[in-house]
Amino acid sequence: MQQSLTRFNKISLVLGFAFLYVPILILIVYSFNESKLVTVWGGFSLKWYPELFKTKGLWDATKTTLWLAIFTSTFAVILGTMTAFALVKFKRFRGRVLFSGITYAPMVMPEIIMGTSLALTFLALNISKGFFTILLAHITFTMCYVTVVIQSRLIGFDRHIEEAAMDLGADRFKTFLYITLPMIMPGIVSGWLLSFTLSLDDLIIATFTTGPGATTLPIWIYSKARLGISPNINALSTIIIGVVATVVLLVTLYAQHKEKKEKAIDPS
């Protein structure tokens, strides 16, 4: 029996969504503002979007951020998958508790502490800060999220399928390549996308580990916003929101299409 929402729940839901999305809507509206003053509406205009192509340092920061996110998510998936297999496949080994604690520590540790400790580590090892140091830092804190996602997938994995494949003559590598990997692929894709998003969004850790010639997009936006929010930042934010919304919509439609297809094949 379904229960209808109470008036209090409806009001709470509306206020919650308004708190989340009204500021975003205001940002989108003011990205079309003719005036240079963000708080003063001067009429509708698209001039700030072409201005983005003339903004110094923006596209270098964008390219750096995208390459950083791609490399981070790829290495994080590889290391996270290996870590998840070690924790699930090998229930007992010396140092398992310590290994597990080290793996999950970045999830609960404040980012400012991670950024400070990594910066001091690179300084102690005499490693020049730049793209490579940000990459190492991002892999360090995104790998644990990938491990959790893939570990949850492996825990619910039916081991009898692997055993059946090995009974039919497949070695461990072929079993992993043709049986295990396809079945945990949704977890791998989810972990890749999650680590990609975390790397793309990070500001604090990147600030502590960046160096000359390695300015990420969040750092660039923050440095500009400190001098006051300008309309071209609103335009850039609107473009990012549009890209993210489009990707989410396409993924949702694909998932719905796949679910309908599976129900058509197996109505039960």
C-alpha cells in the first residue's frame, strides 16, 4: 500500500531542491547578462560566451584538467581493481587489517591534511611539483573509491561461474579475461567515472601539489573568483553544467533502454 507524502514532506522536498538548484539557475541566468557587474542586470546578451575563447589561460587549464582526470581515473581503476581482488580473494594474509585501513583512510581523511602531507612528502623527496605530482595525489585519494565500488561488485559475484570455466579447461588468466572481467565491468566503469569526476572537481589537494605550468580548471576559476565573480566565469560554469546534464541524461536513457531490453528478453 502506497503512502502519499504529507504536507510537511512536500514543503521540505521543495525547499531542499530550491536550496540546491536555485543558485545554479541564477548563475545560468546571469551568464547571459549584458552588464559586467554580476549583480546588476543589464539586458540579455551572449557576448560572454565568445569571450571565453579569448580568455588567457582558460583552455590550457581545461586541457590540463581533462588529461589529469583521464590518467587519474585509468590508473585508479587498475590499482583499485587489484586492491579489491586482494581484499576479496585473499581473506587472510599477514597485514590485511593494516592494508585495508591504509586503503580506506583517504575516504575519511580531510583533504587539507592529505594535501599538506603530500606536499611535504614531495618536498622531502625533492620532487618538483607539477602535473606528475598532482597525478600521484589524485590517484592516491581516488583509488579508495574505486576499490569500494569494485569490492562490492566482487562480493556479490557468483564463484561457481569461474569454477565452471576452469573445469572446462580455462586457465586463471582466461577465466579472468572472459568471465570475471565482463561481469565486474559495470563496477569498473562506475569506478572510472567516479574517479574522473573527483579528479575533475578537486581544488584543495591540487592547490597543495601543483606547480608551474600545471594549473587545473578549478584552481583557475578560484583564482579569478577571488577578484570577484565575472560574467565569463558564469558562462564557463553554464557550459560545464550543460555538458554534465547532457552526459547524465544520455547515461540515464541508455540505462533505461538496456533495462527494457533485458525485460523483453526475460519477462520474469
